[in-house]
Amino acid sequence: MSLHDRLRSLGLVLPPAPAAVGNFVGARREGALIFVSGQLPVVDGQPVRTGRVGSAVSLAEAADAARIAALNTLAQAAAVAGSLDALTGVVRVGGFVQAEPDFFDVPKVVNGASDLYVALFGDAGRHARAAIGVCTLPANVPVEIEAVFSCG
């Protein structure tokens, strides 16, 4: 089954790659690796959630936002690779969670992204990862996801 078919079976559609909002690119290929800049949980250019996890945003809402940001990483990688199906796996994920100081479930938020990658790629979606709590993120979003993909 292709990655597009797996995505559809999850009820998801690959969005267009969001435009970079600074002096950087959304993704860059080096050899067989594609490095994707941090992606926000945006749909049609608008954040799906704003605020800190642990107060304005629940754990479940933040995990869903991480999944949306992960979809945007896939869109960036597919744009550089030529297609989603050119991607062969996930190497590393970095998750940044805008959280209240007493919110300690930051890794559970980033699981929203990790679970999507594993659902799509199977064992090739298992990756090295960092999940870091921060005090602010761009556009006041609750989570930002960056990723490194392997490409055939």
C-alpha cells in the first residue's frame, strides 16, 4: 500500500507545503536525507490551536496539533522528494511544546506526530526523538515539529 493510500485510510490528506516565513527553506535534501524545518499546526495558513498546553490547550488537543504539524513536515518532505511515496522512513523528530511550567507530559504531546509517522511507515517510521517544553512558539501555537526523513 502506498503512503498516499495509508494516509487516506487514516482519513487524512496531504496538504500543500506551507511557505517559509523567513530567510530559510521548508526542507532541504542532502543525499538520501531530507531535513524539514520546524512546522506549525496550521491549515490554510491559520493555526488550528493557540495557547499553552496545560491551560488553554488540553493534552489531547495538543497531540492532535502535533499530528497536523507532522502532516506539514510530510508535505515539505514530499515537495523536495518529488512525491510522498519517494520517502522511505523517518530518521529523527524534534518536538517543541509551548507548555505551562508545571506541565510534564511534553512527550505525550509529541506522540501525536510519532504515532502518525509509525502508522504511515510502519517500522521505518520509528525514529530518534527529542520532546522539549518551551515558553513560547511562533504564532502562539502549542507545538512545533521538525523531522528528518530518508528518501530512496
